[in-house]
Amino acid sequence: MIPLLSLLRHGRIDMSERQVLIAQLLAIIVDYKQDRIDEPDEAHVKRWLAQFDGDVQLDVLRETVHVLEQTYFSKDKVEEIFSGLIYDDDFGDGAAEFWSEACLLDIQQGGNSQRDLVQMFSRLVAEEFGEEVSVNSCDASNYFYLDDAVFSGNRLLADVAAWINDSAPRSAELYIVVIAMHSYGNFNVGKRLDKVIAESGKNIRYHWRFVIEFEDRLRYNSDSDVLRPKNAPDNQDVTNYISEMSRAPEYRVGNNRGGHAIFSSAAGRNLIEQQFLIAGAKIRRICPNLPTRHRPLGYNSLEMLGFGSMFVTYRNCPNNAPLALWVGDPWYPLFPRSTNADAAVNRLLHW
């Protein structure tokens, strides 16, 4: 059977641009929460898209496809990344011996991302060498903290600080391995983790491993890789939301597509920022019980329009992403999201 997308690319099926884009989007997100929710289909995308004004739906769809082609990480892509880590040059020539003496940390205090990734990586090592990597061992020299991403870095800091103070040996190498790094999180963790280590009196040396770093620091707004609108759209929900802020938002200047150019163009970037901001402000109005920090463009402890990350994996959509992508009831999400409370229940059921 010839794949649908191959037929589309070669013009052998007469479809509208909207239908082609929907097919492309479905091909990108096909494994989202596989076996945990129904596989996304055309009706799912259409229902999500219908919540935007009719005259911008095609543009929103077009830009969403373009961005997610670069920021959505499928299970196959994550496994490929982890398989490459097994033979990292920094671990020496004897990979089998290195991993037999290493330790994976399963210490995350909220969510299941670390547990899932630890299980995946341990399986990949076992398939390669016939032996799984130990988990939470107290007598290793090299420790690995795995996670999907670092956003502000606060969760990672809480996890690692507790481990350093309570369980870590007197001397160790700690490798922090994530798929996506956000620049402020990199700075925040580095500054505060150095202090934690110094105060512990232990000799812990840490090393970063990440696939991509998204610029999100406010001082580099014009070069950001996250959603940072240039201005507020003429929309009552947005106007009302901003009027309740204690200070005016910091807007992006210029027409930069960001360091990774994840947006199709300056116009495409502006379009998705404006429309996701409008949708997010509407969601805050129709979902009045959302916590204050769930801002229109995503969770953020700072008072701003939101974090704005477009990073999503097959496992889950982070709450740092725009509300338009993941909030449910009465809004219909493109990426139904599991909460940390859901993860806690799941851990109890599978303990």
C-alpha cells in the first residue's frame, strides 16, 4: 500500500490544502499518548480547529504543522536519541562496562516522565548489552537524571537537591539528560545547583546533555524560540486579561523567527502568537477555575502572557505550552494532557 502522504506529495489525490495539512498534522502526532487515548483522526483536528475564527483557521493549521514538524518528538525519535547516548564519546570506549556501573535516577517528585524514560533507556541498554542499568543505586560513580525537558528548571532543582542532600554519595558525576532545554532554565539550574552542591559539602560534578535549546529569556525576547507576541491583538478577552495584570506585558520587537527558525516566517510567527493568545485569553474566561499561573500562552510563575513553549512529546504536552493546545472542557484540546495528579494515581496502580 502506498502511504497517503506520498500520494499527496506527488499530487495523485485531489485534496484541498486544508485536507493535506490535516493529514500532515496527523502524521506528526500519530503516536501522541498511544494506547492511552484514541489515536487522533481528522475529526479530532477539525473539532480543535473549529474553535478559531473561520478566516484564520487555515493559517493557524498551516503554522501549527510547520512548527510541530520541528518541536514534536515522537517515540521513535526519542528512542533514537537515547540509543545515541549509549555510545556517547565522553563515556569512553567500553560502553558495556560503563553502563553496568552507572545508575539511572528515578527521583522525580511529580509526574511520570522520568519513570517512563528510565524504563525506555534501561530497555535500550538491555537490548544492546543484555543487562539493564541499575536504578537509584547508592554505590555508582555516574548518575543520570532523565527528563523530557527543562523549562524554568525548578522541578529539576527540587528533585536533584533532595537527592544530593539525602542519597547522593560523597563524590559522583551527575549527567542531566533532557530532550529540550530552555535557556532560562539552563541559567537558573546552573546558578542554584552550584549553591546546593557547595552547601552539601559533597563533590558532585554535573554535566548537561540536551538535543535542542530554546531561547526564552526576557532580555533576548527578540531572538526567542517561544511564543512572545509583538503586541496585543484587538480582542476583548485579551484586553480584559491584560487589564488585570499588575504591569504591562513585555512584547517582542523585530521580525526574527528565533535562533532555530521554528516558525515559517515573520508573518507566520505573528499569526500563531496572536491567535493562540486570543484563544488562551478566551480559555481563561470560559475556564474560570484554572490556576492563575496557567496563563494564556502557558504555565509561568512570572506574571506575563505565558511561557509559550511549543515543545511536545509523544508522552504528554507540557503545561508550559499555550492553553489552546492542551486545556480541556469546555475547550477541546489538540493534545489532551495528563496532570501530575493523574501520574500519581497511575504510579499507585502500577507500583
